[in-house]
Amino acid sequence: MRPRMWFGVALRAMGVWWLGYAVVEILTMIFKLDGVPISATVPWQANLMYAAANALVGLVMFLGADGIARFAYRETPPEDEVERF
């Protein structure tokens, strides 16, 4: 496999990791709303915000891995090429 493909696999793995964090935050929020005593001091609204942010980052990394890898490994033009502008 080429480095570009490995980078895409790593991005997808990190996306799954972030989605896992979102699930943990959602479960924490549900436990707080249900009255389960939790040692965390942040309100449930903060857990909801963290879950949304983590889910957004995870989805972008997981679903957009090909585009991000393409952008990161884009071909640069040769140095001797004449500029058009």
C-alpha cells in the first residue's frame, strides 16, 4: 500500500475513535438525565455539545478520509513550469 492509502486508513481509524467519544458523551448525558450519580461536574448540556462536536469531527474524518488524503498528497507542479499569471 502507498503512504496515501495508509494515511486514509489512519484517518478512518481516528474518525471511529472520535465517534466512540461521541457515544461515551451521549451515554454520560443519558445517565445524568436519568439521575445516576456521576462525579463529572459539567451539566448535561455540555455533554450534548461535546457529543455533537465529537460526532461532527468523527464523521468528517471517517467519511472525508479520501478527500483529505487527496488534498494532503496532491501533486505539485514542477519548478521549471512557466507560471500562467
